[in-house]
Amino acid sequence: MKMPGDYIGHYRLLSCLRQTPQCQFYLVEHGEAPGTLYALQLWPTIALQSRQAYIEFVEWMKAAVNLRDPALLPVFEGDVVEDHPYLVQGSELVTRSETLTLRLARKGQEPLSSDLVRQVIEQVGRGLVAVHGLDLVHGQLAPQWVLLTADGRILLSGLKPPFAVPDQDDPRYRPPEGRISKRGDQYALAMLVRDMLSGAISTSQQADPGLNLAALEPATDPDPQRRFASVRAFLRALGCEVPLVESPLERWERSVEAGAEDTDKRRALAEGQPSAQLPLTPLPEGTPVPTLLASPPASGGSSGPVTPALPLTPTPAAPVSWSGPFLPESSPREGAGSLPGASEEQSPTPTGITMTQAAPGPTKPRIIGRLPVRRLFSLSPPRRRQALSAAAAIVLVLLLIWGGTWLYDLLPATAATVTIVPVRQAVVQSYNFFRAQSSNFANRQVATRVLSYTTPKRSKTVPGSIAHANIPATYAHGQLVFSSVSRDIQPDEPLLIHLNNGLALIVVNHGLISAQGSTTVNAMVEQAGSQGNIPAHFVDGLYQFVGNATRAGFTAYISNPAPFTGGADAYNGPEVTQQDIDSAQQDLKLQLRQEARQQLQTQLHPGEDFLSLGGDVLDCSAQEQANHRAGDRAANVTVTEQLTCKAVAYDAQALIQWIQQDLQQRVEQRLGAHFGRVGELQTAASLGLIQASQFVVIASGQWVLQLDAAGRQAVAQSIAGLSQEEARALLLKRFHAKTRNLQLAPLWGKHLPASAAAITIVGLPSLPPGS
């Protein structure tokens, strides 16, 4: 077993919080990001030694990582270490959450509200729809994998990996067909709904959660083919809707389930043959549809060239004469570039300009009129002095403007008002403590003691789930001893022994029966039923076998030293199943665990609390009995249960006070002296195994900049003399505060004042973490 401080992959183990015969659950942190907590699930008894097994696990793990849905506990990564697979998941699996199993155990004292029942159904159903949408199966849905977090979320966890983990299967939620499937998940979900609705529901809210309970009967049908086609269909019949778009896999499975197409049409579609009778499946909304654009065919039936949508650019080889203002309107339209032999004709161009082809004739030069030329007058000396004075004044004004702008950018403002919004910082810290006789928190020692309680025996009788077993008769089997054989009996000789009570024994696959010594062979009674259960030495005497044309007869002494067993008459009546026994035992365990917890609660000293032992505070061992076994022909079964439970108490109140002081010092070193906690400090103490020598405490809270007089003064001193951009960056980095408004005194200065006394800090209500 791994110890705290060891590494699995990139993750450092903080504590083992739970252990089962197949897997172990650790609280870990990433080696490169201390303080970020995860739950690591390791299967130390599973060895993936073949390449194919490793590939199957990695492919399944990648699919689980891609399952990003608010209703599912996230899976971040996984791998194989020393041939043992592991998964890294959200820390809610081991801390800061309560399993639905524990919540159902408290249902008698704290009834479930109708809102909570409906939320669990919708969230678990949504999680299953998301899992099935990627063609995965949960495989082991049970209340122990439904997590109720401290912040009100409901998460589904515990996807069954591609190898056997029988210790985590809850027999009550195991489908009758005995194999995992999507309809098996539907069966488990329906059983979960039944367990939540059985018993008391809170009367403070609507007693009826608004569900169609008639949908539970087909969803729990023993024949999986009679259940709903999907979990989505079951939820819709139950009265719940899943806010997830139907995946292509769901649409395909629904179309196959409907069975609307006949075999010929499916074959035609598979071979690519057109069929007017084939139904067209509509494309999903937003799918681009390819469109073929072409010119209509000519009247002769042959299609011509495709006409482009835009006009062609005129070819440079065909010069044209443009009609414009360069030529007088009364003059003939002649000019260079005229084409000999072309008639004068106008046609609109693509841009709307008229192109004119000049008439044939000799080329004539274009005549342009002469422009008049004027001489500039020279300035007189007085006017020249006035112009120079005006130019100097303009230059002086420009220098003053440039210098003022430069000084405005350089000098600070006389006063400023800064409005900021502090952002809360979530702080999480883990502590490792050793169990001791007395507490010394500085040395990481906490006083703990083990409490124990044994419940009285409780019994419960439940009816068998099978009313008509319809079991055919079976044959009795046993062994015969051949001795004093008059000759060797060959293996291919059939042996049929007729008894005095009318029964006959058939010796099968007897091999060579030697005339020397004795030979033991297997035999069965030819007639089925309980009459074949003959007692020991019922066959005890010398028997003579008649020969035939090919083999001579012989004699042999035959006896049965042990009775024949296994013969049973045909039966059509009630039968006890293993599921009946497991269901009754599970109900008794929940009741007895609740009783043990209440009794252990009375043994706590003031200020003490229980350490968590992997999702619960109790470590219980059970003594179980049942008056019938699975397969017995009985109408009901009575089970008896007794629990011996242990819990570890620790000095919780004093430890939490010490953690509050230590965490405040850590925050001041990390964030600064002007940060204070808002809200309650959340703590979770987990031991994992009752025999473990140390435990871990996870403390989390929210800290924010305190805008009292000292806090405002510290902020003002930090940003004094900075530019606006520098001040905004410093406020966000050092004080974790966003600048809502930064207003400087008008007309002078772009920087904040150099004196902190001239800066007024205005604080708005803080924002939640991550804003």
C-alpha cells in the first residue's frame, strides 16, 4: 500500500481516504501545482500485463476524460503504474461531499424534499445520457456513486472500467440479465428512483415531485428488450426532460429501435441503389447543403458552356475610343486607337460608361488648348516683415502647445479619486497530522480516540421476487465401484444397470474397467426427479450383463459407497434469489448504521468530532444470516443482521481554531497584511483507514482586501506617482482589485498625485472568486 508522501505518476499522495478489496482512494496534489487537490483511484489488485489490456484501458480513459458535463464528476487523466491502472478525478469524490447512500440512511429522521428527489433524478439521468452519447456505459450505478456536494451540486461518478471490480457492484441495482448495458443503467436508475420515493418525503414542500411513477414498471422489467429504448425516453415518460441535444448515436439507435425500414430497403440503401420508397433522414439544423449551379440546357437537349455570373473584362487587344470632355462635342469622334473598318456604335460597359468605336479614317492628333501663364507679384518690404512676424507667432504658439502637452504627460495631477472593486481569493490548504494521546498542533499531533458500539441483532423478512420459477426436473448423479469383474470392460461398451425399485443407472464415459482390482466410475439415474437420490449402498451386489453377437457377457460386483444427489422434481412456484437476500441485508445495514452513529454520537466529549473514513465516519463489520439460500423454493426469506461499528474522535474545536490562525498568517505572507477572511472557514478531516497513523485536514475559505482606513492608505501609498496604466496593473496584481473608475483633477497632470494624501480610494462590494 502506498504511503503519504509517495508519488503515483506526477501526483503526491496526501492521505488514503478509503480502501476496498479491489481499489484504493487517495487525496493527492499535483507535484508541479501544490495546493490543487484531486482524488486518485488506484486498482492495486488489477494487473494489466498485456498490451491489448493496456490499450483498452487507455482508450476507455480517454473517452472518460472527454465526458465534460456539469452532471458528471470530471476525470482529468489516468495511466498504468507498475501494471496497476489509476484515474485522477475531482476531489469531490473523497472530500466535501456526501454520498446518496448516507443521505438515504438519514431519510427516516430527515425526509427527502421533493425538489431534491427531482434534482437527483434529472442530474443522474443527464449524466447517463451524456455517457451513453459517447457510446459508453456506466455499468455500476448505485447511490454510493451519486455525490451531494457542499455547494449544492449533484455529481455522478464511478464509471465501470474495462475490467472486473465486483466489490463495487451493489446487488440491488444490478440488472437481472447480469451484464452491463445501457438498458442495465436504465434499470439501476429506476431502482434509484424507487428507493428515493419509498418512505417519508418532506411535508414542508410538495409531497409529490410531479413524476409519472407508472414509468418505473417497464424500466425495471426483467426482460431488457421490454424496457425503454433509452434513458432519455425513460426520463421523458417519467416526466423529466434532459437539456442535452440528441447525439448522432442516439438518433441512429432510435431509428434502429423503431424498425421502420424493411430488409429490402436497408439492403438497397447499403448497396447505393436509389429507391423512391426509402425515407430520407433530415439533416441536423445548421448542416451546409451543397448546391450545383449550371446554365439551363439548350432546346436541343445538349447543355452548353456555363455562363459566368460576372461579366468578362474587355480584352486589351481591342482598343476603344472613350467619349469624354477631352473632345469637343461638335467635333467628329476621331482619335488614336480607332479600328479601321469598324462602324461607330455605342454599347454600355459593365460600369455604365459608354464605349465608342471610332469611324474608319486616318489617325489625327488630338489638339489641346494653351493654358494662360501668369507671373507672381513680388512682396514689398513692409508686407514681407508682416508675413515674417505672423510666421514667428504661429511657430511660438505651436511650441507652447507641444510643450504643454509634454508637461501634461510628465507632471502628476493635483488630486485623484480611484474606485476599485476587490475580488475574493479562494485559498485552500492541506495539513497532515499524526494521531496522539494529547494535542500539540505545532508538532502536528492531535489527540484522538477510538469509539466502538455493537448493535443488537435485527431481522427482516421479504417476499421472493420470483412467484413462478417454472423449474424442470433434474437428474441425480453419483459414483459406482466395479470389482470382481469377470473380464475387462472396454470403454465403448454401454452400461445400463436396472435397480429393484424400477430405476436404471447409466454409466457414462467409464473408460476401461479392468478385471483386476476395483474401478470407480461416474453414473446418473436415467429417470429425472427426486426419486433418483438413492442412499449409500443402495446398489450393493453381483450383477450379470447379457452379451450379444459381438461381445460376451460378464458379471461384476457393483456398489455405491455414497448417495446420489441432485435429483429434483419439476417445480412451478416461488423461489428465493440472491437479489432478495442482498436487498434485505442492505436495508438492515442502513438502519443499523444509523443506530450505531446515534449511539456513538453520545460518546463524544465537548469539542470533539468524528474523522471521516473515506466518505463515512463509521467502520463497521457485519454478521449476517439468512434462513434460505439463493435458489431455495420458498415464498419469502428472513435475514438477520448485526453490526459492530467503530469511529475515531478527535479534538476538532481546538484544531480548527489553530488552523484559522495558521491560515491567516499564510494568507498575509502570500497576499498581504490587509487581507481578511469573508464567510466561514470550511474544513474536512479525513483519516481514510481506522488503523492509519495520520490524517489530513483540508481547509478552504475566501479572503478579500479589507478597505478600512489602513487598507485605503496602503493602496494609496502603493499607486502614488504612477501612471494610470501602471496603477491599474498594480492594483490587480498586488491587491487583487479591479479598477472601476480612475478620475484625475482636471486641466493638469496625467499621472496620479505624488502624495498619497491627495488620492481618495473608494471601495465597492467585493466580487466572488474568479470574477
